[in-house]
Amino acid sequence: MVTVLPTEQTKPSVTNDERLVAVCPASIRSDVSCATCGICAKPERRAIIGFPAHGTGAAKARKVFFMEPVPP
Ligand code: SF4
């Protein structure tokens, strides 16, 4: 399972049902890539991988994350 995180979310967090949300390391470290990480490809992983929103949709993604109204 994966999720989108607010842009400023760079630390791991825990869901209400106590599942770990780990931040994709490639999004916060310049020395990590999918080739050196590969955690997404592990079917046995228990953590949810979170990707901080970026680009033109980041503000909208933040509103959705915090359940704020989003203009149509
Ligand atoms: S394998 Fe997944 S968690 Fe790891 S760097 Fe790539 S996208 Fe991020």
C-alpha cells in the first residue's frame, strides 16, 4: 500500500490503526534511488510507503490529506 503525503511530511508517521507510514527515501535523500532501495517491490513489507506531494498538484493534495474542501 502507498499513499500521498503533504509536501512538508518528511518523517515517518503512524496511522490511527497503528500502521507505520514510511516516507519514500528517494523523495528526501539524494543518495537513494529505487535501484538502491527497492522496498516498494517487497510484497512482505508491512509499512505503507508515503510520497510527499510535489509539483502543481501539491496544494490540492495537501487539502485532500487534511480533509479540507477542494474547489471543483
Ligand atoms: S523503491 Fe519505492 S520507496 Fe524505495 S525509493 Fe523507489 S519509490 Fe521510493
